[in-house]
Amino acid sequence: MKKEKGKVSAIMREQALDKGLLEKAGRCAQDYLDSVLDRPVFPGEEDLEGLEEFRHDLPEEPGDPGEILDRLHRFGSPATVAQVGGRYFGFVNGGVVPASLAVKWLVDAWDQNAALYAMSPVVSVLEEVCEGWLVDLFGLPEGSAAGFVGGSATANLCGIAAGRDHLLAKCGWDASSKGLFGAPELKVVVGDGAHATVFKALSILGLGGERLVRVPTDGQGRLRPDGLPALDERTLLILQAGNVNSGAFDPFAEICPRAREAGAWVHIDGAFGLWAASSPRLRHLTAGMELADLWSVDAHKTLNAPYDSGIVLCRQREALTGALQVSGSYIAPSGHRDGMHYTLDMSRRARAVELWACLAALGRRGVAELVEDLHDKAVLFAHALAREGFHILNEVCFNQVLVSCGDPRLTERTLALVQGSGECWCGSAQWDGEFVMRVSVCSYRTTAEDIERSVRAFVRARKEARL
């Protein structure tokens, strides 16, 4: 056969057989992991300036893969945030379980499309396995369905769509065929402390804005049951497992029975907090959540699975698949799990395989110990800061710590210096109208020594901020 010299497809076929390229990628990855604990948690100015290397016009000719990899590692790796280290406490971002990372590299080589069983039987089966494991781990009703999406923002969107359509169907209205023009009015009830992704999903789905019933919260951000309006069969009630700032949980045991009796649809946004249900010591925080209709959660937060790994779980399988169903003459029912019927996407990567590896590696005991360790480290962090004179503004019930210097401007200046130090990194929030530092303990890599080192960075920053 005549060789297609110079053709891009022929060149790439040769590259695909080059074992050296993947071996080199593995060496670069290992080099990064070997050095990440000693890197600044946030890149310095010189590292950020190195990103200018990527700002150029699109090349006219194909590039050499090895050189591309070299350039990315040389200029890209130093400009990363060391989230997989032990001193990153921002945005509820977890680390990555080693088994799950290793499987991710293999799955990338598979490059499977998770839409249909016919496209990837292994992904279909592992999605089904993960669904059963998660339902069991969280103590949810048997038969609950799971969809594997990019994150809890998408999980909220899918879940709220399912709730909307289910409630309208009970009113005799088919939203999928009739749309929303002229549809019966629904009552949407949310707490004042609901996450921004909830309001985003409600807006996209035509349920947001001025018509929402917003319920006041207590001093920890928990929805107050005494502020709830009357609930009925046209009510979509959205609760929260883990306030994004304080980590607090809504009182499900008090609210969910009332909602079920009234026929309301209950959606629990549990991006990082739902994992408390897996811990014998912390599951009291989620008591009563099994009475809800739908739950959203991220595996890439508390569980420390790789990005992107969001999950939507629904008590009524038909409600979820009905809201997200898609059909076409080329899409024949397989008799197996076809993952696209549980998500917004058709074509999507095999993210559930990494979740399966994470759960398989940890086991029930390992998941519980991981969750409890994150909580214990958050308590340790809070106590250490309090001993140094910082104000802890929340009850550390899970893995979130809100910190103040007692003066908003001093707090803001201290945080800027902490972030710029490279020693550790945490974010900010507004709490009761005050600027605060927000510490999220989410990585299994965090040690007691990491916390001690970070507390020293806080103390130095506050001292400098007072000058």
C-alpha cells in the first residue's frame, strides 16, 4: 500500500503507535505530582507571565506532539493552582484519589461515548453499578435513578426540570408537548441561603426571578421551618445539604415529612454535603433527606474524584428520564441502561468509570473515614485559628470554616496576603453583610502539619496587614 506522506491523517496514525509519547506524558504527570507539595499553592508573577508563551496565532502547519507536551509542562504546570496538594482550601475543591486518577488515564485512552449501551457496554454497566452503590451509600429509596453529569449545577438543572414536569403532570399538563405557555402555576420555595446554581437553573427553566417564595434562614444559613408557606401538590421545595459558606444543613427531618404529606416535590442540593450521609458519625446532619424526591451531589468535591463528576439522583426514575428523554430513528432501545436518558447530554465522556474506581478503592469504610477526616481537619483548623485570636463565625458542623479578623478591612487585607503568600489559599464570602475568609477543607492530602503551616501563614499575614 502506498504511504500517504505528508497527510495529517497518516502522520497521526504514526503518532498513535508512538509509545514514547504516552510514556513522556506519564513522566510529566509524575514529575508534577512529585513536586506539587512543594510548589506555591497559587502561582507567582513569574509563573503567570510564562503563560504568554501560549498567546500566539494558530500555527499554519501541524506541530510536533512531543514539543507541544514539553511546552505545556514547562509553562503550564508552574501556572496551575496546587489543588491536589494539602494546603488548598478554596471553592470546596477536593483532591483526587490515586486509583481514580490512574483509571482516568486509561479511560482517556478508551475515549468512550457514554450515551448508549451500543456505544460502550462497559460504561453502561459501570453507570448501573455506581447508581446502586450510591443509592445504598446515601440510604436512598431502593430503585432511585442516577444520572452522571459534569457537576451539581447541571444536576440541579436536570432535577428541577424533572420536578417541574412531574408537578405539572399531576395537574394534567404535559410540559414536553405543550410547553409552559398557559401551564398551571407552580409555587417554588427556596431558602435565602440557596446556592447560585439553584437560581440559575430556575431561571433557565422559566421558574426563577420575582415569583420565587424565599424563606428566611437562621444564623447558620439553615432554612427556618417556621418561615415556610403552605405546601401543596403544586409546590417545588428546594432544600440544602451543606450551605456553601457555613456548611450547615437544612432540618430535613422536620420539613420533608410535611412536604411529603402535602404532595410537594422536594429537591435537595447537596453538592458537597450529601456525603455526610455515608458517615455513621455525621449522618445525623442528613436525617430525613431520604424522604425527598431528588438529590444533587458532586463526587469531585468531598469524595475526591477527578473533575468533572456530578450526580443527579431521583426517587422516581420515570420523572427523571421523562424530563430528559430524547428519541430518533437511529436510536434504538437497547434493553440495557442508555446513559443519555438520565442527563442533558447525548455524547459525553465516561466519567462514571472514574467514580466507580474511586468508590471501589475506598469502599464503604473508606468513604466514611474520608468524610469524617475532612470534618475533623476543619475543626482542627478552626480551633487553631481561634487560639491565635481569629474569629470563627460558624458552627463547624462539616468542612467549612468562616474566619474574620474582627474588622472587615483587616480581614480583606489579611486574605489578600494569605493568597499571595503561596503558603496556602482560601477564598472569601459575604456573611451577615461582612467580608469573611472562607476555608473549605476538602482534600485527603491535607495533614495536621499542613494546617499548622497554614495557620502560621494567616498569623503572618494579619501581622503584616496591621502595619
